[in-house]
Amino acid sequence: MKKNKLVSPIFKWVGGKRQLLPEIIKHLPKMSGYTYYEPFVGGGAVLFELQPNKVVINDSNVELMNAYAVVKDYVEELIEDLKKHKNDADYYYNLRLLDRAPLFYHQLTNIEKASRMLYLNKTCFNGLFRVNSSGEFNSPFGNYKNPNIVNEVTLRAVSNYLSAVNIEFRVGDFEAALDGIRRNSFVYFDPPYDPISTSSNFTGYTSSGFGKNEQIRLKLLCDRLTLQGIKFILSNSATEFIKDLYKSYTIEIVHARRSINSNASLRGEIDEVLIKNYE
């Protein structure tokens, strides 16, 4: 299938990979007819750049995966629902409150849930998708003059892509996302990063967080893939912990600009790693 340049991320996502795409693409293996797996899909920048024909994507964020399913199957209804939203602080906080009132939240249709998430993502401060320990969205209002709440062109392009390929949506743990994986598959891992400082420890995509034990569990999963002859590439921060953890693999240092950090000295260009089990 010919790639469509209009296919691009519909969510602004912390740690999104748009700026690193040239480096990631440069290090991809030469493969054809493979099944693409992405266990931490997030904003999907790599997925939408590659546009593979056979895809399994996963995220532990239930709302995010619901939104992708809605974009695939009900994009016109979603676009119409997005048009009702207002770029207003009171409206924003009232809509944000819905996940604190389960009785009302569960009355929303999947289309309304996807519409709410897209609206909050486009209008919250810095596009910072963050939930508290109770799983409640808690980013403040962004107060932007003209946020692009209804990006019809991109939504339709993404919907057309998702509808045209063989794709499976999974919701849950990253290990379960690879259940049934076989040879001639390729995996791109983009987990929550190992923090370079205590102030940069952002794991608020879900209420469970992602600590050292999860990083080690992910590395052990990479070991199992390697034994199966399945190729992977993994992004992470260039901490000593990560470099030591993956010292038996090929590690490439890349540079990225990060603008979200409570410590101003840690904003700007930082080292990240691309780790792969092939040359």
C-alpha cells in the first residue's frame, strides 16, 4: 500500500518520536512482509511514518486505544462530536471532571469518550497527558488562543490507513501485547523513559507508573525475542542504568530536544538511546 503523507499523529504525546524519526528510520532493519508490533504505541509517530500493512498495537491506556478504534471505525461521527467542544476554561474543567464521576463517565459512548480525550489533549497545558494515582486526568487548561480541536484532514487520513490494513488493537501490559508473536515480526518499543533525574520522572500516562522493575522486565522480554530470532529496536533515555542493562545489545546514542521538565536546566537537547538486537 502506498504511503499517505497526510497520515500523522492525532495526539500530542509526551516523549513523542516525530523529531527522532530520521534516526529511527535510519536504524530499521531491511525486512518485507513483516508484522509490526508496538507495545507502547502512545502518539504513534513511528507507526504512522512506516504505515506497515500488518500491525499489532497496544497501550495500557484504555482511553487512548478506544480513541484509535473510534477513529478507525467512526471517524465522521467523531468529527461531528468534536465540533461541539468549546475552548473555554470552565467548559474544559467540567469535561475533565467526568472521570471523577464514574456514573456519568460510563454513560458516554465510545465516540464521546474519544472526542473528550482528543479535546482535552488539544487544549490541556503543553499537551501533557497525565493521570493521578486514581487514574483521573489532571492536566490544567492550556489557555491557547486557537487550538486545532477538529483536524478533519488528519483524522480522515488516519482512519483510512487504519481501515485499509490488517490491524489489531490490544489494551494491557506490554508483555501480553506480544502474545502469539512469530518470526518475521518487528517490534518497536517506546516505553516510559528511565528518568535522568528525580524531577524528570514522568510516568503519568497511566496510574500504575513505570519503574526500574518494569524496565528490567522489558529487557528480559527483549532477551526472549532475541532467542526467538525476532528483531526489535527500543528507545530510552541514555542513563547509566539503561546503558548497563542493555550492554549486550547494539546501543546508538541520538540527540533529542525535550521541552517538558520541571527542572529548566534539563530542558533542551539531551542524549537518548536506540537499542537494537541486529547490526
